[in-house]
Amino acid sequence: MTLLTLHTLDSAPAASRPLLQSSIDGFGWIPWQSAYMAESPALLSSYQFAHDAFSACSLNEEERAVVWITTGMINDCAYTIQAHSWIARHKGVAAEIISQLLTQPEALPSRLSALHKFTRAVALAQGHIPANEASAFLQAGFTKENMLDVILGVAQKTMSTLLNSVAETAIEPQFMTASQEAS
């Protein structure tokens, strides 16, 4: 049993309602993760702000998917892995890349492999990213801006993976097609 309420537009605190409406406008429904986050308008607002900022950052769609899915894998969040696999496929990321990321990240193309390794280092850093990890990332051809944007993406996804662990967020049927498409 979850500790949190799965909110609707009607049950959510007033300050969360426009944020949930933006989810409907973007997805066509309220993702359950957002419905749980709605209990705290501050969390939902911060999450959506970080999501929008990361979505507009220096990393491309494929690279953002690597950051989101890798963070979900590190944080053992089935919801994040499944939802972002679905989102990645619907935004044009190749099924082969998603499959490699999920099952054989060492087989990723070298640039994405370097991104995966750095994202893992950030997600596991506990407040201290080893200098050699940052240097290796930059030597792989990424910029300092890219490095900082990975930190943003990991921070944004960590908010949701922590929420999903408390809420025990189930995966909506809308997100269930990615595993078949990525195979």
C-alpha cells in the first residue's frame, strides 16, 4: 500500500492543478508519477522546471535518454526505465540504442558509452564526482556544459526515482509498449 495519494485534477492541491494540466497537455494523461508528486506543489513544480531545463539543455534527445534511463537503472526504478524507454522511442531514439543501454551498455557507440559511464559516476557519487571520471568524460569529446547538464539530468531523475520508491508507482499501460518496441 502506498503512503501517497494518486491525485486527479479534482483532488490535487490547488497549486498542483495547473501543473497536472500541463502533463495532460503534454502526454494526453496525467502520468501516475506526477499524480503522486501533486501532493507537494513545490516538488511537482521543481521537478517540472528541472525536466523542462534538462529537455532544453546541450545534450541531444538520444543523450538525454541515456542519462534518464541510466539514472533509473542505478536507482532501481522500473517506472523511470520503462517510461523513459517509451518516451525515447516516441522521440526517435533507435530501438537498438535503448536495447543496448538496458542489456549491454558496453556495446553502445563510444560517445554514448562514455556518457553512460559518466552518468553512472554522477548517480553513484554521493556528493563527490571523482576527478578522473569528469576528465574521462571531457576527453571523450563532451563539453563542460554537457558535464553540468548531466548533473542536472541526474538530479531531476533522482527526484522522481525517490518519489517512485515511496509511492510504489505502478507503470501505466500507456508506457508498456516500449519493451516490445525496443526488442
